Amino acid sequence: MRNSKRLFALALALLGLLGCLTGCTGKTEPSLTVSPANGGSAMGRYVEKDFPLPKEGAAMDMVMLSTGQLRIAIEGDDEIRLYTTNSDRSAWEENQELPGEILNSGRVESLALAPDGTVFCDTVVTDGETSGNAFRFWIVEPDGGCRELPIVYPDFNPQDGFLIASCDFTDDNRLFAEFGVTDVREVDTQTGALSEKRNDLVQVVLTVCCGGNDMYLVGFDDCSVLHEGTDTALAGALQEKIVSSLQDTMGNTPRITLWENGDGYLFFTTHEGLFSYAPGGSIVEELVSGARTSLGDPSFYTEALAGADDGSFYVMGVDSEAYRVYHYVYDPDMPTVPSHQLRVYSLYDDEDLRQIITQYQKANPDVAIDLEVGLTGEDGVTEADAIRALNTQILAGDGPDILELDGLSLDTFLEKDLLIDLRGAAEQAGPLLKQVANCYETDGKLSVIPTTYAIPAIYGPGHIVSQIHDLDSLVAAAAQAQAENPQARSVLIGFIPELVADLFYDSCSAAWIRGDGTLDEEKLAEYYAAMQSLYALDAGMREEMADKIAKMEDEEGFYTPGEYTGMSGAIQILLGSACLTSGTIDGIRSFAHALAGDDQLEGYEVAPLSLQVSNVFLPRRIMGVLNTSANQDYAVDFVAFMLSQDIQFSCLSTGFPVNRAAFDKMINEEQEMNGSIYTSYGDGAALSLDITYPDQSHRQQLKTWVDALTTPALTNRIIRNMVMEQANACLKGELTPQEAAKAAIGALNLYLSE
């Protein structure tokens, strides 16, 4: 159905309305009932069930055959196999291999399955010398016969990386294909002849999909349907819902899929769930909540859907681990609204937290969790505004059950004893890395627990980074690195003051807090002085790029403290952009990213940073449960779930696991990690590197660092913002380090007094 290697890998398929699907088949229509045993609650909702694939591999398309059997195509090692269920879809029964004639003709790019059993696909061969691509097109008949389809596309460019971006069959087995991203044609499956362009209303197409006997197109800002040869815009409510989802997920692969039943009723998915739309209607109705199922999991991308005659739905997609199929079945005995409600608050949107919430609700269907995000980025609310609003809620007794405390004042919650003891959650989760999990333990009480963490580090020549043990040696090492590598464009990519200071904030901030909770002016001044010296080393680079930097600084809100501190690692050294790279290593993928290209640099090393404080780490996803929560048992259970081995190992795209078993598995077992990074510089220099799982020696090195961790960095974003605000003036020479330290402390005291 789609080119899985395309950035916007979507499938569109239209799923049927409850009443229509069941009514058309003579089945009993699902309806809401009130059960006295459930306290009068409305009953009946769809539940998600795993529908295991017949084998591991990349699922390329899925379709409900006209016989009522489900069919799927899976790409494995050097083969693509087609699997079909039995008639009641209780088991995968038949399978056949895509003919060798096709596989031997090149790499299969796009593939579509038709309801009558026909298969269409294209293959490509790339000429290594010219980078030109040659495409061939194939039809596999329902009886297994194979033939080449002589498609000749008039505007074909051999240098294009793909030709067909997405394709799909209608229920009457007509094939539509998207050539490039601007040209949709109907393909004659007997002759290969192409129709005229069919996307008059949607000029830039994200995906093409067929529902019933119609063809649907999804673009960035509009959608249309080709019905009996006429291209018309989708109805207002339907188009509005789909386009709003595309805008919400801009920058990520959209998760729109649609399907149409025989009477023209539509069912479609977005990142918010599964919805229905009646022909000629003015509203869309939610059938499955994305917040309660995998449809809302940020790591899961829907790619194909199919409706069944029993009113259930099948969704094929891929998450961070594997391709999956989920079966959505109506259960009349399941409460429409889960019996227990939890509210989770996070100052920032957190995709890993969203994924964990989804997993918890799947494991506990009687619990509904609502995530409240303080900073959405859409309403002009500042961090200080969001924190004040949260404090007001808590004082009024209307606070959430669970808090992700990242960015908030931990001292305030601990001193005022607003949180319950989470030792039970820690014990339930199993052995944890105590040096991290217990770092905020006070008087034997574990009121807050970091569920992940990052490590401040630096990358550079081993004989230089090994000398760094405080701020003075850091400045000396940076000057030495510059002297030994004068060809590098910068020392630390010091475009702006905040960026330089921010890179070393996490490795220093814990040293600034006195025993009474106030900031140490002398220690803060030492930090400013060192940052001023580092910033001065890149004066030549800033002079060359003055116009670009000035334009960048003129943009309102162009820099947010704490947002750009992940360590880039070897790639910036190889590109000639920097002599050293520093920042936080935010998890195993971040570590792999930093090491990409390390094998091309002799004598370079990555090392944890110990500057004003030793063995420091940055706590992440710091969880607490308010003592005003009416659902403390479920809240504690959710925190324990976050700390469990399976979640810590499989659901963290950022942050190292605190669970001991998950961490040991990460260190001791080789894991598959695929990906690449590409970057370029303004003068045309570019570099592409593969990302691979860190080797055993680097993983053991990481374990040594983690075993030695003792000191948590400051996580209060108000303090960070105020320190960075004065860093701008200090590093530019407008304030002395002492004046900057005094001003930062004064601003913080003023904020705390409000």
C-alpha cells in the first residue's frame, strides 16, 4: 500500500459506522446499557486486543479479502510472504512467498493487496556509479501467477529515490498510485496504461488510499475523494478532523487511516483515536479513545486498517520495537467510562510519558489517565505562569494525582510535605539503582523518585578530556584543543552566550545550593567566569558569522534554556565544526548518537564531567503523588509501573533506566539499533553516519560512570532561566561574573517572594 521508506509513510483506509456495519450483516447493534452491578454506569465500549503477526518482519500491507479473511504481506530476510487467516480469522492459515522472479528483479519498494487476492508491487535497482534508479512493476494474480506490468511514467527521473510513494486498490480492484508527491493516477492492471492526473484538489499528496470503490487523498491542508471520476473535497466535519490531526502531528509521520464500508459509512483513525462519520453527516463520533489505546501511543504509527463483518476493526502499524496488528472488539460488558480516573501533570509534553500512560491503560482497562501539560507552546504561557497555575490548583485542593516534577521546585513540595511516600512503588518495581532512585530521600521518606536520568559528559581527544576535573582545567583543556586543532570552525560551537553556559549548567548547578537552600554567590560567580573564558575562545567564529547570529538573536524566543544541551559527539568533530563537544547523554540512543563516527577518530574519548561537583547526574521524569489524591493506590501502582523492568527497557526513547534489571539488560545484552544521522555546514560540508548500539567496552564504561553517581543536578527551570538570563549579559562583557551572580540571586529572591 505504501512506500515504507518514505518520510510520510501513511495508509488511508476507511472503517465502518457501528450501526451500519452491524446492521448490514444482521448482527445485533452494539448499544450502551446501564448495569445495576456497575453502579448504574453506562456499559459497552471497544477494547484493544493484540492480534499476533504470523512471523516477525516488516508488515507492508494488510487487507480484508472479499471472502472475509484477513491478509497481510510481511518482508523478512530475503523474502516477502503473504499470510491469510482462516474464515473466522481465529488463526493464520495460508501463506505463500512472493515469486522469486520479482525478488530477483530488485528491491521491493511499494506493495498493495487487493480484496480479490491480487498483489501489485514495484522493484528498483540502483546503479552504484550513476545513482540512477530503474523501476519495474509486477502483478501477482489471485491464483499465484506472476507477470510484469509495463508502466511507463512520462515524467520519470532516474535520480529520484522512489517513484511510487503510495498505492492502493478499491473494493472493485482498481489500482491508484501516487507518483512522486504531486501526481496521482489510476493504473490499468492489465495493460499498465495510466489515466490522467486525478488529484486536482490536493496538489501535494501525503498519501492515497481507497475506500469502497472510491479513492481518497490526504494533503497537508486539505483532503478529497474521487467518486465516479469526480474529485470533490471531503465533507466539512471529516476534513476538519483529519487536517487538524495533521497539523497536531506536523513533523512526524501522520497517523491517518480510513476505510469505507459498503453503504458509504466512514471510519478513520488519527492520533486521537478511531472515529466514525455517517454519509452526509455534520459530526464525527469517537469510537475508540487514542488516550486509552495504542492509537494514541506516540511511538505507534498506523499504516493500514480493515473492517470485519462482525463490527470489529483491525489496525496494522509499527512502533519503536516492531510491526503490530491490533484488533478492536466491542465488549458490551466493559464500562463505557473506566471506573477509576487518574490525573497526571507534566510541565512539558513528554512522548515517553504518553507511551507509558497508554501501556498502563492497556494493562488496566478499568483505569483512565488524563495527562495535563502545563506548557503546550500554543498559548503564550511561560514556565513561571504554568507553575503559578499549578500551585493555585494545588492550594485549592484541585491538584492532579500524579506529578512529573521535572522543572518544578522539588524543595517546595518536600518542605511542605505535599507528597506521599513512594517506597512501596519502589519495592513493587523490583531492585532499582539506589544512587539515582533514592537521591531525594529525606528522613527515611522517599517522596519523589527519578524514573530516568541523564549524564553530563564531554567528547574530545583523550589526552585533553582526561585533564578536566574542575572549571579551570576545563578552560585550559578547551584552549589546548583549539591550539591543536586550528582548522576547526569553533571550540564548542559558541554561537551565543546561553548555549555555552547551558552546556555546562548540569555539571555545575548542584554546587550552587547551600545547606539552607539559597544560592552560593561565590560558586555561581566562578561558573560565570569560566563560561566567559570559554565564550571568548570562539570570538573569531562569531565575527565571521556576525550577520547570521544577529538575525538568529532577533527572533523572539529563539533559544529556550535546557532544550539544546544533548551532546552531539563525534559527528561535529568529523565535520570540522568543533574541537570539543559537550552536553548531556540522555539515554542509550543518545550515547549511540554521540559515538557515531568515533571509529574514525583515533584517540578520542567520551567522559563524564566533574567540574564544580563530582559524579553528577541529571534526574529525569521525577515522579511524585500528591497527598490530596483520592486515588493514591492507583497512583502508586502507576509509578511502580513506570519503574518496572519491561517499561524501563522498552518505553524509554530518552533517559537511562533506573530499574536495575533493565539497566543490566541494556549493558549486558547486545541490542539491535538501526538509524543514521546526517548533518551539513553552510559551506557545503556534509556527513552521514550510521547509528549502532554501543559496543561492550563502551557499555561497560557507561556502567562504571553510573555506579559512581552520587549528586543530582538542579532541575528547577525557574533557576535555570534566571541563571541563563544573566549569562547572556556576563559572557558579552556587560556584567562582571560577580555582578551576574548577584543579579541572578536577586531575581530568584524576587520571584520567590511573589
